[in-house]
Amino acid sequence: MQRTSTITGSNHLLSALPEYVFAEFSPYLKAVDLPHDFRLYSSNEPIEYIYFPDTGIASIIATTSDGNSIEAGMVGSEGAAGMEVLMGARDSPNECVIQIAGMGRRIAARNALDLFAENDEFRRHALLFIHKLSMQVTQTALCNRLHQVEQRLAKWLLMSHDRVEGNLLPLTHEYLSIMLGVTRVSVSLTAAGFQNLELIKYSRGAITVTDREGLEDTACECYPIIVDEYRRTL
């Protein structure tokens, strides 16, 4: 099995900065563990830090007043979570939670704002990532409205696979149902179908991708659209 897209490794946004710019960042960055279910920021509460994952995946989750939730977007080593503050926002109506554990770095929002205002290179890279994340969120909204669960699950597994080392995704059906905004039964039936087709192997609390090309054939057009946009640079 060969991957056609991968964005794993050290944080790409930080790595893209020229050395002299990163040198300005270094005093303000703190290495942090990002355990499963760790909340990077909560709904309608001040965003205190911007997090740059080196490994792991964070989910941006939208929740209705009656408690129904769905994933609006995901962030891995390609970017950062909490970038809303750079656009002038104090908080977000959504929450951001670590879905797959990893490690990363964080910077206080006030320090990031100062660097964003003072440094053209950081501002350019930050705005480019914010554009890409915004596009991902928009495409995900369209996908959730128009595409079948099978297509959406394949797309979601591929996007997660792109952001981890190896083929193991430590995810439960219950968590997947929240991410996709469908019932646990729908996820279980779809995952069972994928397993019968030998696209994945599922054991309690973990999914192993066994046929990436098959998942790409199953996924909707949203996956290549998102991947192509993330590959673009200014």
C-alpha cells in the first residue's frame, strides 16, 4: 500500500518559517503533550493559546443547543488550532479537541498576535493556512449535506490517515459517529462493510487502514479537492 498524500511529521507551518522568523518564535513556544480528548479551547470561552501539533489530530467540533455534535474540520501537523485569534476573534462558537493523541507546541495568543502584526513572513504563512482550513470547513459542510455515509467515512479515514504515522487509527465507532454526525449504528454498518471489502480492519477502539487505494476509490470528490488545496502554496 502506498500513500498518495501525507502531511505527517514536525509542524509544517513552523517548519516553513525562515530561520530568523522561527528564532523570534522560539522564546514563546512551549512543548506540550496532546492526549486524547484534551480540549485546546472551549465553545465561547477565550482562546488563550495557539497549538501547533507535531503529531496527532485535533477536531473542530460544532454543537447544537440540544447537544448534537459534528466535526467541522481537523488540524494536524500541517497547521495550528486557535488561529481565529489572529483574525481578531476572542473566542469561537466551536470547541477544539484532540481526537488522536500526539505532541506539539503552543504559544500564548497575545504573543502570537504581536508576532502576526510585526512579521510579514509569519503573517503570510498564517493567512495561507487559515484560508486552507476555511476551505476544508466549507467543503466538509457541503460533503455532510450531499454525500453518502460510505463516501464521507472513506474521506474522513483518508484525512486522518494523512495526519498520522502508520496505518493505525485509535478511534471508536462512537467517536466516529460524532465526527460524522450520524448514528453509531450507521457507522458500525458502514465500517463492517469496509472490513468485508478488506479496506480496513476493525478491533475494539482501533481501525487499521489496509487498502488506501480502495478508500480513495470509495471517497467522494471532496477528498481530492481538499488535498489539492492543501498542496498549493503562494
